[in-house]
Amino acid sequence: MPRSELEGGESTEFDEEKAFTGKKKPIPKQRKVIYTSSLRIQVKNVKNAIAEVRAINNTYQGFIEKLQTSNSYKQAVMVLRVPVASFDRAVEDLQKIGRVDAKTITADDITDKFTDAELRLQSLQLVRKRLYALLSRAKKPEEKVKILKEIARLTTDIEELTSQLEYYKNKSSFSTITLTLSAYQRQVAVKYLPSPFPWIQELSIEKRSSRYTRLLFDVFAIKKPKGYFDKLSSYKKRNSNFIFTTPGYSSGVRIGYVKNYPNANLAFWLQAVQLEAKKRFYKRIGKSTIRGKHKFQVLVFQTSDDTIYVLGIQVFGKHIVLCEGFFKDSKTYKAYRKTYDRWIKNVEYRQWLNF
């Protein structure tokens, strides 16, 4: 701000560098060092390893700043905050939970940065205090406005420095350890043997089975689920993989039927479908019975990329009815699950076709 004199001859502008003239620079009681470590570890079971990490962290009175899992608990990232005094012992114990693939440790001495920030904060606080004293003696409105603007600027700088010092204190008091946990990768190749039943082989999230009978639209009275778009016309022309889809194609549903060959009951086909899902590394996350106009057994699977595939099955004489649902992730499935269930409940067959 421009230099200006009050009636008493005092300036509203201060030289912050001179605020501590003649005062000795404070000496910190101890050095401040930020310790960080990064560990990449392979473990037999990621879930069990997370539990071990929690126990180690609790032993040293630390806390978990972040925990993120992916790929159905085949991998996890954990960020631990451990008191600096326990840093070395914590890192040593964490390495024992599995095979360490990579390890880094860094130590950043911030003593000088901390001291400089602390000194500057004290200087700004002193300058602001003097400005408040000047403000109480100022008589001209324009002088008061200038002083208040300078006080506002200093307050912003003081808040930033206070925040910076808190950050330094936090980081130098609690070390940061980042863990990447992953399940052991088997070295042997696993040969995928598809199901001996063609219609199960062709079950797919991306495309409909070519074995869906062409009389599909004569057999079922299909009702559009709430919140879905009608793609029936495109589906008939094979330009869409689903009969109904949500905006943005985050979810889609379709219905069809295949021949019950070899002739088997529902329990047999449920077991066959689940066996195929296991080979594809799908995780079954749900199983239920939905009773409406007809009774369906519903299986819910989660793929490695969190896609949800739902399959409703009913054995009806010489045929098997399939109600498929696709959801791009768990959140989408949660949002539309009830809609899918209601859709299955309302499935109707045209009896005159001797279905």
C-alpha cells in the first residue's frame, strides 16, 4: 500500500523484514524430519493381509489415512500414518506379511523451512498488531480504509502460514507409509474349459445368445421397466444387445429362452451356470427367488472390473427362460436392482403358443 502519514507522523506501511530487528532467530527444540516409505508386497490373501496391517498399525498407535481395494480384493492400497518414533519398527514389521517386491524410504529435513515459516508468522502477527494500534488512532476515513486493507492482506498471509506450519507439524510427527498389496500370481497357466452346454457357453454381458429363439416376441408380453428406454425395435434388427437400456447404457435388460436340452431340472442348470461363472472368475454376490406371475431363481455375479451380471432362470417344460440384466458397476446395480426385480415379476407368457 502507498506510504501515508497520520497526524502523529506514523506511516501505515511497515517493513516486515525489520519487524524483528535485533531479535535472535528462534532455535527449534528438535529437528523436524518428514519420513515416508513405499512398500509393494505380494501376499497370499489380500483380505487377511489388510487385517494384519491394521493390527501392526494399532500396535504403534497409528491410523489409516486411506484404504482402497480393487479387482475383488486381489489388490489393495493402504496409506498409514505412524508416529515418527515407531517408523523404523513399523516398516520392519510390515515387510513380514508377504514378499516385498519394492521398497523406498525417504527422509526430508524441514527444520529450516519450519523455522523460517515460524519466524515469518511471528513477524506478520507483530505487524498486524501495530496496524490495529494505528487503526485505533486514525481519524481520516481514507486512512482507516488503507489500514484495514493491509490488515486483511496480512491476515490472509497469517492464515496460510499457520496452515503450512500445521502441515509441517503433522507430517513430521506422523510418518507416512504407503502399502500396495497384491495377491500372489500363479506361475502356472490355467486352461479354461468352457461349459459343455452351448447356451451357457454363449452367455455374455456384451452380446445376446444366438440361440435365443426367433419366436421370442410372440412368446413374451414384454413391459418396459421404469427409467429405461425402449430398444425393442433395434433389438429385433440386432442393432442393440438389450431390449431396454438406461440413459448412457449404464444398464440393460433382455429376455429369451433356449431348449431344455438335455432335459434337466432347475437345480441342475443353476449349478451348471455357477460352474461356468467360476471358470470365468465371476464372483457370485447374490442368489434369490423372485415370485411374480412366474417364479425365477436369480443369480447375481460381479466380474473383475466390478461389472454386475444378473441372470434370472426358470425351467418351463421343454424350455429354459432367461432374464438377463447388465449393470456397469455396483453403484448402478444398487440403483436399479428393485426395477430389475419388478420387471421379472411382470414377465408374462402367451399360453396359446403351447409354451
